[in-house]
Amino acid sequence: MAHIEQYVAEDATLTSARRAGQQAEIGPISAASGAALRFLAAAIGARAVVEVGTGCGSSGIWLLRGMRHDGILTSVDVEPEYQESAREAYRNAGFPANRARLIQGSALEVLPRLTDSAYDLVFVDAMRAEYPRFLTEAMRLLRTGGVVVFNHALDATPLSDGPLSASDPATAAVREVGQLIRDDDTLMPLLLPVGEGLLAAIVSPTTAG
């Protein structure tokens, strides 16, 4: 695993953003997870991306670096101070202010206000207890062929007796969203064992609006 994490190195801007996240104790993504997000965004030519959980900006930088040059990242977080750190991180990474739309508020209140079938990628890294509800919102927001990605997918591997056997709501929700994605024939899933684990799924044409 150490080799995987070191294969794609961070630059000084990403290291600074990740350390800011660590100091704030919000668990920024690893370099390998960030590289995976950049890869996915680039592979689908993402122009419009939604991020649930801005943090201090490290994941947003990875996403922006994979998106098209005219792409816009919409990032949602309840903590305004985190978004101020992220805004500075994006600026230090060389992105103009109009490349990122930062919305302060609860994601479960903000996401319903976003346009249906208008986004290429949705990345979720916040409020694990609400992962199943975020999946529902992502399916509405994503266009045909869009990708949804959940962080911390390895925190709760499925058990034979199902998600309700988990000891806490967050673990149960991670297991539930994993099972929902795996069992949905209209989604093409992939579990990536990088960082805390990324669970990704492509929305098939039959599910997009």
C-alpha cells in the first residue's frame, strides 16, 4: 500500500492543503485517492462536478486538475472556515475564482436545489451516516454516463448479516450504500483500495434523467 500512496506525489500546494485538513482534523484524502479522482474526472471529460465536503481544498484541487479547462467545481460544506481555506488553496494552485462555486450549508438542503442531470461527477466525503441519501441525490444530479464516488468505502466492509449489524450509524450507512450500489443492475460499480477506499459507480443510460 505504501507504494500505491507514493506512486503519484503531491506538489507543495497539495501538501499544504492536506496539512491544513489534518490540522483541522477533517481527514483529507490521500495522494492515491486524489490521483484516482483526477483520473476519473479526466477519463469522462468532466465539466461539471459536485463535491460534498469541501474540507480544506485538497480533494477539490485533484478534481479540478482532472476536469476540463472550462469546468466548474461546485463544493458544499457546512463550515465556512474550511471553505475559506479551500478558496485559498485553489488560488495557490493557480485556478481562477470562477472555476469553483463554494456553497456553505447542509448538503441535504443544498443538493436538492441543484439541477437534475446536469453533472458529470459527484464526489461524497462527508456525513457518512447520510451516504444512502447522498446516493439518491447523486442519481438525480448525474447525466448519462456520470460517475458517483464515495470516500471511506473500506471503513466498513460488508458482513454476511448485513449493514444493520454495524456498531454505529456511519458504519451501517457505508455498508448500506455499498450494498445498494453493488445490487443495482443500472450501476457499474468499482471499489478502489486506495486511501480510505473509494467506491465508484457509473450511471447507465437507463437511470439518467
